Amino acid sequence: MCELCNRHFCGQHLVSALHTCPTEKDIHSIYASGDPAQFKYLSTIRRTAGEAMISALLQTINCDALRIRAEALRNGIRCTISLPSAKEAYFNFDILGGCNYHASILFEDGKNWLARFRLPNHNAPPLQERNFDRRSEFATYRFLAGTSVPVSQVYDFADDEDPVNLVGAGYILLEKLSGKPMTWYNATEVQKQWFSRQLADIYIVLERHPFGEMGRLQPALSTRQPEVGPAFFDYDENGAFLPFGPFEHSSEYYAALIERRIKLIISGETSTSAPVDAYLVYKTLLDHLPQQEESGPPFFLRHLDSRDANFLIDDDYNITGIIDWELAVLAPKSSAFQSPLLMYNLGEFYQEGLSTPSKDERRFARILREEKGRDDLARLTAQKMIFRFEQCIETDPHEWETFLQLFTGWWKAVTKIPAFDWDSWRMEALESFAQGGGKAVTKIPAFDWDSWRMEALERYGDGGLSGH
């Protein structure tokens, strides 16, 4: 779906006479031009699209029903609901966060809650997935409330399109935390040191709460207490929900995840800009699943979006809360206790394919080792192989430069070979997977084996191909 006009297009018609919105290439050209008029044009159409999306959500929210529900949960204490308009909310990060819109609920006794709604944006998942994510976030907060990890208390949730949900749109009701989103690059050395000490304590707390399976937390139907549920899911040809997991080993999880992506490529549902390239990458990843020392239980809670804005702090850099747990997963220890993303040298990671621990990561590891006595966790903080592997799975070849950089970096890290040539690798991979055990590549709509073979012979010479 296009983020500007909110209409669905297949890969073939995304750029066509039927769809005239600026493409990603057009947008890059506008930025490169430095033309104020072009900037204004792009800003205007983005604001129009953004405000339309927010307005569409607001039309589905019954404010009176929300007020009645909140007051009932607090035994009748009256409250006021604030639902900022689309114009007020657009680009206001106190209201919009990631894919969510936050309404304010202020009670007469001064207590402040938030109502968290999923925005109906261009890449919003299907109904069952939205409800699954919301339930998972609720269950994760409820689990964390039983620890000393600083998070919001949660009070209620409801699904989208649930007839008993009188509010209309699905929601989570949760405590509004004090503090402001952290900006890591503005922090002084002393502030980073203090933050890292607090984060080390949080890692130690999470390590004390193991789980027996790999998946995502879900609220039990009867008690709403957290339990381990599926890790991800798919849909059959009739649209029925197909859960995958929980898993007893991470290798089973990664294999199932990659095989599902391959199925979607072959059916033409994903990676439409370069399906063969994505197929070859996934088949290669499948042959090189992460070799983790502890791929089985126990598993530990992992926050998948540990950038600085998801840590709330006060003026003294005390962590007042960690937010945005909606995609949290239970993962092996070696994956759950990697350094947070905010400490990564992402430029080096993506552009150069290097995994050198940053100064921030070295500081964090030193605190865990020397101050907290946790050498086991300190050794895990600098590991990036799992992160590289997961990024290769998640990145679509539509973002070609990033796709190629990530795979190149992963390949170098796995093979220990410093040089990598995509074209040579691609030829060898096609020969291996199309003529070997990977017959499915010939089922991809964009793939013609005979044409590829002729092109490869012209480009590279026989190279032993005639023997097949």
C-alpha cells in the first residue's frame, strides 16, 4: 500500500499510470535537489496523507464509551478524555509514537492514563495480527509489572472489530509515565555511564526470569495473565489464522520463519522487486542457521526496538520507563542480551559490514563485568551475528542498497572471507539452488531458467555449466 494515497498496488502497478504518487526514487531526488519548492510539495502531500490516516482512526473511536470504561476500571472516579485532532496530532510525538496514536485520560484525582490505538497506516498488518500484537504488548507489560523493570502499569485492552468493544477501535489502557524520550547523542560521558549502570541492572533482572519456550507473550483467556504464545503466524488460502510456535529451539523458529518467507516469494506476495535475489538469500540463510551455544531453553524477554527514544529519562538521566514492547519476543540468552541498538555504530555496521564493538558497547560490557560481576552477560553484549541474520530476513530487496549491504556483511562474517562479489555469488547460488534441491526457484513468476542460463553463459563463460 502506498503511504501517500493509502491505496493497494501490486509490484507491477506500484509505478504505473494507475499510480502517480512520488516513488522512493522520486523522494530521494527531491532530497538531493535541495529545491525548497519540491520540499514543500513533498511535505504537503505527506501531511495530507498523515492527517487523513489519523482522521480515519478518530472516526472509529467512541469517546464516551472510552470515558465510561476508564471510570469503571477506577471505581467511578471521573475523568476527561483528550483526543487531539488530526491537525494537532500530526508530527506531534507526544501523541504519535511509531505506529500508534495516544489519547490522554486525566482523572479527577490527578492520575493520568493513556489510551493507545494502532494507526491504520499503509503497512498496517491484517486484523488478526493487529489484535495479536496488541495482546502481546499487554501481556508483556503485565509480566514486566511483576519485576523491577520500569514500565507502565496496564489496566485493560480490547480488540479491533470486537462486537463487545464499545469503544470501537482496539486499544490498550496504560499508565502515563513521567520523563522524556532519551537522545543518546546528546548525553555526556557521565550521563551515558549512569544510564549504562541502570541498564545493566535491568539486564540482570530480565535474566532472572527465564521461560521454557520461544514465542511471544499472550494473555491467558480466563485470567489475562501472561503465557507463552506463538512466535508468528501466517494465513491459509481461505484467510484462516495459522500460528507458528511456541518453539523449543531457536533453530526451529528461524527455519520456520525463513521457509514462510520463501513461500510468500514463490506466491508473489513479497519481495516483488527482486524475488529471485530474495529467494537465493533466504535459501542461503536457511543453510547457515545461527549456531548458538544455547539454542534451546531457557529463553528470555527481548525488546526488539531498543533505540534511544524508547527509553524515558528524567533530568538526571534516571530511567523512568521503557516503552514500545509490542513486538517483544522470547529469545535465547545469546540473542536477548545483545547491546541495545542505541549503542551500535550503525554506519559501520550497515555500510562497512563490520561488527566492531562501539565505545558505548565496550563501556556497557565493562560495567557488567567489573561492577556487576556478570561476565556471562558482558560477553554477549558485543555479539551481532544474530542481529545481522535477522536483519537479512527482515529487509526487502526493494531497499536494494541496504539489502545488499546487510547480506554482504553477514556473508563476510559467516565465511570469514573479506571480499564479496554479488554477481559471482548470485550465479553460483542460482546454479546450486535451481539445479540442486531448490527447484522452487523456477516457480517464481519473475524467473526464467533458460534465459538466466543463457545470460550467465554469455557473462561468465561456461564455467562448468555445460556439465548439467
